[in-house]
Amino acid sequence: MLLAPLFSPDDLRRWRSCERRFWLARHRLQRGEPMTALQPPPDPDVALRASFPHADTVAPPQTPSQWVQAMGHTLDCLDSDEHLPEGWAILGACLTSEDRVQVRIDVLGAAPGGGLRLYKVRHATVGDDSDIDTVALWTHVAARCGFAVQGAGLLLVDTDFVYPGHGCYAGLFREVDLRPVLGTRPVAQWLGSMRHCERGAEPAATPGPHCHQGEGCEFAASCNACAPPRRARRAGGAGGPLQFVPAAATVARAWPHPRHCLRIDTIGMAVPVWSGTRPYQTLPFQWSCATEAADGQWTEQHFLADGQGSDPRRAFAETLLRALGTEGAVLAYNAGFERNRIRELAQWFDDLAPALDALQARIVDLFQIAREHCHHPVMAGSWSFRAIARAVAPELDMDVRLDPALGERANPTAQSVYALMQKPGQRLAVRHACREALQAHGQRETVVLRRLVGVMEGAGE
Ligand code: SF4
């Protein structure tokens, strides 16, 4: 008799979300068709290694024979007679229980009073129900393998952590003890129900919010009852050109030259890479500026923090001050965002603060004028930057474009592309492609601002 593939945490996640999803995935696996991992394990990156400086790392297995090797490696580490130093753990410990569940545990270490403790690592500030399910399953497997599990929990990012630099990430993660809630997860009973479901007939579809949670169900397209909800549009039709009331032209023509159309991009990284910064702290990494001189000529300037390791904020502030000079209007959309970033730069750099603070009085918020004086069918009742871009620059694709082969997700954002570029040890070719994608993105955004200013000035003509 051919045995079904071993159960994994992904099977449990699917089963907890929808029996039909679980059944379809399991039958696909039985036919030898691969399934995409729902939550790929975290890289044992520099931050995790710093928390467990004496860790053994088990490479992620891909094939059955690699799983056998990985389990052997895990058991060798656990059987070692050597004294285990403080901070010892196995990163990516691989275990299989006799009830046919296979798991790769993010962190498996020695508990202070004897026995083992295990952790799931989340590059996030909070965990969710599926994290508890996963830890409960890992605990079940470790116990069935004969290990005394004395501790189980999550390692979450501590937002109070301040990165001192030099790769010192000790203290980045905070532990959340899950033992008090693991009793609410009857894992052995679940596994029995999963086996029963797998052997039974294909369950009926039960459409609901679970079909679209997270990345969404991989069977939604073939599950007729579960077509994704259509986004409602409050108005239809392409309409003509964007129109402003004539009063907008009076306001726009009064803006002094040089006029600087400014966009700033920021990122909040779970694992800070610049010393003195915290996890998820909003940090500026790119500005893009199109400047119109009094004679109507436009020039483009751009800054992207692409040095790895060194804090780019000072260079960001200095180059921005040079680009914006001391005269003219600074035109931004939803300008509170740009105002706040400039205010933060002034707080970080005392010597630059007077010049940065002086920018505040020159900033004009185009969003306020747009919201009061224009609307267009393609904006569908929204005044977001993307909505206004659809109205003034419909031919521009406002998504960030990067070759998926470079390792980025299907719909990258400026932030995800920047994070990819800044990944330690990133290949030069990838960094170069990211830089080009980000620059092109910033340039398209300033084109939208230029068009918007032009439409405002021409209102009523
Ligand atoms: S689309 Fe919804 S009902 Fe259908 S299998 Fe997926 S989660 Fe279940």
C-alpha cells in the first residue's frame, strides 16, 4: 500500500482554514504535484544567530533523502554529550513523529531546568492563531519523539530594541510563552480528523472570508462558489480630462518659483540595519524631486540610500536641502507625510534643523486642493495618490516593476524592493535592478505631481 505524504504544519493550516482546501491540497500532493509553502521558514539570519550565538543550523531539506539527513543532523546535535553552552540551540531542527507528522522547528534549545524548549520566530510584533497551532503541532511531534518539552513560545520583534550596530542583535526578539494556551489545541484529535477527511469524499465548498485571508486560497479560481469579491467602484466610465474649478488656478499660479514637486519613500524594517534605529521605525530612503524654474524648464533630481550598513539619513537630509534650496514652493501630495519626515530629520540633526524647519513654511499640500476642487469618474470617489494618478496620468503604470526572477514577490512595493536591495550579501546585479526600479518609480510619481500642477494652473481655461 502506498503511504500518503507525511503531514506538515501547512496541512494543519489548510485544514483549520477549510476542509475542502486541505483535501484538495492533500490529493494534489498524493499525485506528486508540489504545493507552495504557506509560510516559508525564516532565514536563520544574522539577527537570529545573534540571539543564539552557539546555535547549530540544520539546512532546510527539500527532498525525502535530505529530510532523512536533516533529522539525523538534528538527533546528532541533541545526542551530543558535550556541555551545551548558554545560547545553544538548533535552528531549523527537523523531526518526524511515529504518527507521521514532519516538522522543521525554527528554534529548538535547552530549557534552563532540563528538557527542551522550542520557539517559532516571527518577524512581526504580534503572532496569530495559526502560530499557536503550529507551535502546538511542533510540541506534539517533539513529545512523540520522546523529548521533554518544558517551554514553547514565539519569538517576536521587540520594538523597544535599539540597534547598536556591528551586527549586535541580542535583545531584538522578545519571548512570548505559549504554554498556557497550548492546552486549547487538541492536536492528536485534529490529526485523526485530518486523516479521516483525507480518506473521505471531496468536501463541499464553504465560501467565506477564509477564502481570501492572507495570500488567499490557492483553489479559489477553481472553486466556483468562491470567486474573489469585486471591488466596488463608486463611479464608472473613463470621463474626460480632470477638471478643477477656476479658483484653483488662482491659487496655483501664485506659487513661487522654483517649484519643487517632492515625493519621499520610507521603510520600517523588522530587523533594523542602521545603528541607532528601532524595529519598524519609519525611515526615509528615497526622495524624488522635479523642479520647475521661472522660465518653465523642468529638472529632475533623485536620492536613494543604497550604501549597505551605514546610516543614510544625514546624506538624505543634506541632499534634500541642496535640492530644495531656500526659495520656492515645495509641492507634495498628502504633505503631512513629507512634513513629518522633514521634522524627524530636524530632530536627528541639530545643525541641519534650522534649514529643515524653514522648509515647513514652503510646503503646499496638493491633496487639500484636489479634494476641495476636483473629482473624476476614474478616481471612484477616492483622492489617494493612485486615484489622482489615474486621472492625470492614465498611461503610467504606478506599480513598482521588477523582474520576478530576481526573487521578489509578484506585486512588489517600493519598500519590498528596497528591502531586497539592502539584504546583506545581495548580488550586485539584483541591487542594480532594484535601484533602477526604485528610481523609475520615483520619477513616475513626480510626473503625476507635475501633471497635477499643470491641470490646476490651467483650470477654467
Ligand atoms: S476557495 Fe474557499 S471554499 Fe474553496 S477550497 Fe479554498 S478556502 Fe475552501
